[in-house]
Amino acid sequence: MATATVATTFTPLHDRILVRRVEEGETVRGGIIIPDSAKEKPQEGEVIAVGKGKSNDEGKVFPLDVKAKDRILFGKYSGTEIKIDGEEFLIMREEEVLGILKS
Amino acid sequence: MATATVATTFTPLHDRILVRRVEEGETVRGGIIIPDSAKEKPQEGEVIAVGKGKSNDEGKVFPLDVKAKDRILFGKYSGTEIKIDGEEFLIMREEEVLGILKS
Amino acid sequence: MATATVATTFTPLHDRILVRRVEEGETVRGGIIIPDSAKEKPQEGEVIAVGKGKSNDEGKVFPLDVKAKDRILFGKYSGTEIKIDGEEFLIMREEEVLGILKS
Amino acid sequence: MATATVATTFTPLHDRILVRRVEEGETVRGGIIIPDSAKEKPQEGEVIAVGKGKSNDEGKVFPLDVKAKDRILFGKYSGTEIKIDGEEFLIMREEEVLGILKS
Amino acid sequence: MATATVATTFTPLHDRILVRRVEEGETVRGGIIIPDSAKEKPQEGEVIAVGKGKSNDEGKVFPLDVKAKDRILFGKYSGTEIKIDGEEFLIMREEEVLGILKS
Amino acid sequence: MATATVATTFTPLHDRILVRRVEEGETVRGGIIIPDSAKEKPQEGEVIAVGKGKSNDEGKVFPLDVKAKDRILFGKYSGTEIKIDGEEFLIMREEEVLGILKS
Amino acid sequence: MATATVATTFTPLHDRILVRRVEEGETVRGGIIIPDSAKEKPQEGEVIAVGKGKSNDEGKVFPLDVKAKDRILFGKYSGTEIKIDGEEFLIMREEEVLGILKS
């Protein structure tokens, strides 16, 4: 499923964001191809969709600082893995985002 | 019991919602039918009923963003399993909902 | 002791409620009667008495949404078991109530 | 030491209360007297003295709902055991009181 | 070092208090003198010095309810043991004090 | 990648900062060169980039006290290790910074 | 490095303070010199430098009650050990300080 399609079909709740890990080509260490299961999962991703923001105790909503298409870094154990139409995504709270990469 | 009936007979409290897992047909991997107990439970569900909302410290109630009939995604260990008239449902807080799927 | 009597002799404190589990007849699975100790305790109950409500930091009291005689669902490990005049009851906070069943 | 004496010689701090367990006669199950150490400690008690109440963040004090001489129920592991003049008492916070028994 | 001296040389910070355990004579159970290491430490103490009080989020300071020379009761594991000039004291927060004994 | 480049390509989120550990030359203890894996990682670092600050519940943003180019000390287990263009950095919250070294 | 130098070169962040343990001469118990590793570390220290204070949610800063040169007591496991120019210091939050010794 194309990213555009997922972005229009899934809306993260509140301060959550939908992220696709940025997969690199297979890593080569010392000439040996490391198969997929032994590789560490990348901690870089692309934001696909964002929630409407976090509410305070008076019901006021604050939009997120992270936007769709941002390239972000996150911690190894951040987010919940979820499959949408067979493709793996991460859903995490904005607070789990470490920062934004500009290209 | 029909969904409509459950929705009229059970009212989740405060910011809780009643969810029915969306069961898919039996999964086939490599031609072998995987029996029910070995399958992972789906993390997708349909909202059947919602509570009236969360109160702040002054007693003001904020209605939920999630509505009945929404298709939602949630984490593997979200919610409390409960049987109503012999059918299994999940009751969870709105905060455990990861996002809403539009069809 | 009749329910009415318990309700007049015991007042739960603050946001607590007194609940009697709704016991069903002995369950039969595949023709074998399951004795009492092997049965899961029911997660359905009847509210017998309710506290006056929860106070905020300014001392304002908010009455509970749950009322005496409501049929409620609650989690497996909710509440504190307590005997009043030899009969078993549960005392739980309103926040542990998952929702209300209408009949 | 008489209860009246303890009540005048010990003042629980803030939202704490001083409780004496209500000891019943030795329990008989199936004709066998159960010695004291095998009995569960009763979860019922009499309030002997109460603190002046809980303060909020502005220093305003809210008196307790529980009063001296109230018969209360509490959880199995509630409170701190303490000896005053050789007699055992429990000191607990009002929030640990499950409810009040009227006689 | 005399108590008066300690009180003038040590000032507990904020809502902390300096306490000296009230040691009783050696306990005798069934005619056997129990040496010091086998005895439970007493949960009674004398307040030697108190901090200036607890501040709220606006910087307002609320003096403590416990005063120097008060006889107090506290939980078995309350406070931090500390030596001042070779003598053992406890430093605890006022919230750890269970109540005050009047003599 | 030069520090200046990283600083312009990565923006830490909210109250987070990007830190590069200050690596010292190999340590010599008693004449024996300690190889890299046995050395404790330094707890000193240089701030490369800082987030825009922490928001309070009304959405007001407070800039950080720590600035880019500050030399800081931090705890052994502070921060999340992350690679940017093959170089190792730490991302931590400002609250994890112990203090600032002036040179 | 002299204390004065450290105080001018290191500024603890917010409500943190820089502390040097007050080392006593080697302790002698029963005529046996106890070597350094077997000795308990002293819980007494001298404040070398203090942060500018703690901020509340509106950004207002409250200066610390502890000042440089104060002799303080702290708990056994308080603070983070850190080396500045080869000398060991502790960095702790003011809340970990038990009290101040006047001499």
C-alpha cells in the first residue's frame, strides 16, 4: 500500500504519530552479508501521519511539532509495532521522538 | 447477541470504550491452516459503545474522540477481556486506542 | 443478611462502592459439572451501596455515576474482598468499574 | 490501657487514624478450635483517634470523614502496626478505610 | 553530645526532622535477657530539630506540625540513619511521622 | 561529518539536547594501556544542538538553560545512544545534565 | 585542583549542587587500621557550588536554601559520583540533602 494511501486511511489518536522505519540495504560487515534477523532495527523513520495533538486539563488542544514527511530518530524500544494492510508500521507518542533530521 | 443489542445494554464508564475484535478468516502460512490458539489475536477492532467522557478536576466532562462504529487499532495487551452474553469483548480506555482506520 | 440491610449498615468511603458478585448456576462444560473452586469468579456484580463521591483539591465533592442496584462489569482482580455478617462482598473504587449493564 | 486514655495521649498526624482491631472469639471450623496464629486477622476495627485532616497545596486543612468510635472495614494489608503501652494498634491513612459500619 | 547542642548545630532541610530513638532498658522475655542485636529497634522517638517547612509550587512555606521535643511514633523502616558526633539519629520527613504522643 | 553539519541537520525535540562524548586519549593505569572496551565511557560531553524548550500545560515554551557548545557533565546511564551518519551521539533531556563546565 | 577553582569552573544545573565528601582520617576499630575500601563512605560533605534554583511550571525560579561552603549531611546512596580534573565529587539535587551542620 502506498504511503499516501495509509496516510489517508489511518489517523493516529491525540499525540500519537504513525511512522515507517527507514530500511537500509542489507548491511555488510567484513564482507559477510548479515541476514535480516541479525540486523538491529533502524532507529530512523519517516512520519506518515500525525494525531490532532495533546489536550490539557481544560480541553485545549496543542498541535504536534512533528509533521507528516519528517525524518525522525527514536529510541530502540519506542512505539508499538502494528501491521496495516500487511505492512509494518510503528505508532508512538510524539514524546518518544528524539529529534528531526533535515535533509 | 447482535451488536446493536450490546450497544444498548452496556454503557462503558467514563473514558472507556467497548470493542469487538475484528476476526479474520483462518490464516494460511505455507499451505498449513493455523488453528485458532496459535494465531495472534488481531489488534484491530470495532467500537461498539463509548462512555460519556473524561472529567477534569472541576467536574467538566470532555466527550471522547472515538465514536461507536469506528474501526480502531490498539496494542497487543490493551484492554480487559470480558464476556457479555457469551461473546468476548474488550473494554479499554480511549488512551489505549492507537488510531482510527477510515474505510 | 438481606441486601437492603447491608446497604443501610455499611457506607463505602468516598469514591468506593460495595458490590455483590452475581453468582450463576454451576457451569457445565462437555457434560462435566465444574465444582466451585475451579470456576472463574464472575466479573459481574450488583452495586449494593455507594460512597458520597470523590473530592477535588478544593474539597468539592463529585457524586459517583454508579448507583445502588446498577448491574456492573469489573476486571478479574478488581476490588478488595471483605465479609460482612458472613457474606462475601467486594469493595472497589468507581474507577475500577468497566461499565453498566441495562436490563 | 483504656481506649479513652490512648485517645487522649496519642494524636495521629494529618490524615492518619488510630484503629484497634475488633477481635472476635476463637473461630471454630468443623469442631476444631483454630489457634490464634492460624487465624486471619480481622479486617474490622474501631477508630480510636483521628488526625486534624489533610492539607491541600494552599495549606487549607480538610477534616476527615471518619470519626473516633466509628466501626470501619479495611484491607488485609492496610496500616502500620504499632504498640502503645503494650497494646497493638494500627495507624492508617483515611484513604485506606474501605467504609463505615453502622450498628 | 547533649541534645541541646545537636539541636543548635544541625538544621534539617525543608520538611525533614531530626529524631532520636527512645531506647528502653533491655527487654526480658521469659526470663532471658535479649541482647541488643536481637531486639527490634523502637519505633518511638524524640524530635530534636525540625526544618522550616514544606514549600508549595509558588514558594510559600508551610511550617511543620511536629515540633522539637515532641514524642513521636514512626514506621519500622522510616527515615535515614545518620551519625552526628558519634551518636545515632534518624532524619525523616514529617509525612513519615505516624502521630504524636502526649505525656 | 563535521559537528557544524550535524547541528544544522538534526534538531532535538522539545527539551532534548544532542551531545557528543568528549573522548580522551587512551588511559594508562600502572603502565598498562587499557583497550577501549574496558574503559568507562566518559561522562563529559559537548552540546551540539538543543531543542526549542519545554512547554507547560498552557503551551508556553521555556527555552533551555543549556546551549550549543556548552561542555557538560552527565550521569553514566544518561541519554539514548544514536548514530547519525555513522558517528555516535547521545540524546538526553536537559534534566539529565548535571552541570556546565566553563573553560 | 583547589575548591575555589572548581567552584568557578563548574555550575550545577537548576536545583543540583556540587559536593565534596569530608574525608576523615583512617578509622581505627579495636586497634586495627581499616583500609580505605572497607570503610563506609562519609555521609558528610561540603557544598562547593549550587545551581540557580528550581523552576515552577510558570518559569519562576526559586533559589536554593543550601549555599556554597555549607556543611551538609546526605543519605548513603545520594548523588551521582563524578570526577572533575581527577578529583571525586558528588552532584545531587537539593532535595537529597538531609540538613545543614553549623560549626
